[in-house]
Amino acid sequence: MKKVCVFVVGPAGSGKSYFVGGMLEWMRRVGYEAVAVNLDPGAEFLPYEPEIDVREFVSLRDVMAEYGLGPNGAQIVACDIVASQIGEVAAAVDGVDTDYVLIDTPGQMELFAFRTASEMVVERLGGDFPFMVFTMDPMLARTPSGFVSLLLLSASVHTRFYVPFLNVLTKVDLLSDEDLDRIATWSTDYMAVMDDLLRERPTMSREMSIETLKSLQGLGIGAGLVATSAQMLFGFEDVYAKVQDVYYGGEDLEAR
Ligand SMILES: Nc1nc2c(ncn2[C@@H]2O[C@H](COP(=O)(O)OP(=O)(O)OP(=O)(O)O)[C@@H](O)[C@H]2O)c(=O)[nH]1
Ligand SMILES: [Mg+2]
């Protein structure tokens, strides 16, 4: 049986945990088997019931007390402790009979995306069918330079892990139809982003965005964005279709 592991990665507050909750809810409603795994030792609240929760393996408060660290330093140590115990987490995931494992990652994205230990985490947990979703906050994606900075961040994560990858625009219920249409156009047409960038005030930031966009285009890194809203339970069918395209040639799972 294929067990697809979807890692949900993105900047703090970009909607990772709610995305996991929304996707889980949508999959269960349509009859597909999915479970959620929380890899964020610092999560105060989760909008879903995790099947496996690293907070049972490591407590941020204990790490703070034991190592005499503040919350940020403790997050780093806690993530390394999670990585050192990844065999146990992987064994727990292996023991679950399901088609999809939706994996929520730490709020401070750099802890997951840019630390060497994470490569091992993705390799061990992702098994033969890893997939990565990069969550983009719509408020940042609304301006051309904000959109390009998210593309750059996403590309730097993508090129670190080399697993099938999808950019997801979250919380689209907060966007006007006009903003959503514009971002959708940008995601399929970098020339449209360039045209809008050139209309921005000429600053160093704009120049940097223009050069970044040219580099991404030169590298052939597209945006390929899917729009979702956990609040409206919208867009998860499209995410599912993208994952199924990669691992099942577009075929649907059997409803269980
Ligand atoms: N309107 C709306 N708000 C959302 C949606 N998804 C998430 N939010 C809100 O956005 C905030 C952040 O969402 P989270 O899912 O916790 O984001 P996160 O990336 O997991 O955050 P950290 O783990 O703290 O980095 C919360 O206040 C949510 O209520 C959505 O689909 N629509
Ligand atoms: Mg979260």
C-alpha cells in the first residue's frame, strides 16, 4: 500500500496547521483515509486531532527549564531532539494504516526548512512517497514584490529537499476576487508579475524582486499555485488531485 506523506512547510502564521486540519477534514468527508502528524514541539493549539504528536516526545517547557533557554533557543534544541528520535516517530507512522499522512511542521520555518537534521526527517518519515506543500499567506502574496519574495523562499525550500512540491495560497477567503484573480494570473505568467513590478515605485527592493524573478524564470522554477481556504473547506480537492497526479497517475484513491 502506498502511504503518501505530505509535509506542510511555510512561514510562521501562513496557515500550515489550519491547512492540515482542512485537508484532513476534506479527505475524511469524501471517504479517503488520512491522519495528521504534528512535528511542532512548540504548538500551543492545533486545529485538528493529531494521530502522532511530537509534543509527547519532547516538551518545549521541559527543554527551556533543563537547558536554561528562552523559547527561541528551546525551539532549536527541541527540533534537534525530535530529529534524534525520528526513528520512533517513523515507527509510529509506519504502524498507522492510512493512505495519506499530513505532517504539520514548526512555526519557525527556518527550523524545519534550513537545518540539516530536517533532511533526515523528510527521508525517514516521507518514505517512498514524500510530497511537500509550501503555504503562502495571501496578505504577503498580494503585492508583486511580496509575491516574488514568497516564490524565492519557496524555491529555496524546494531545492533543499527535492521532493514533489506544491505552492499553496492559504486563507483565500480573506482575498477579494480581484486580488485572487491577479495572484492566479501571476502564478501562471511571470511576465504579468514583471509588468506589475515595473509599475511599483522604483526602489532597491523592486530591483531585487525583478532580478529574483528573472533568476527563477531562468532556472525554470514555476509558481504553480493552488488556492485554498481552511475556513471555507475550499481548494483541497485541487491539492489532492496534484498529489494523486504524482503518485497515482491522476487516479482516485478507493474510498474506505
Ligand atoms: N480567514 C482564514 N483564516 C485562517 C485560515 N487558515 C488559517 N487562518 C488563521 O491564520 C492564523 C494562522 O494559522 P495557522 O494554521 O495556525 O498558521 P501556522 O502556519 O500553523 O502558524 P504557526 O505554526 O504559528 O507558524 C490563525 O489565526 C488562523 O485562524 C483560513 O483558511 N481562513
Ligand atoms: Mg502551526
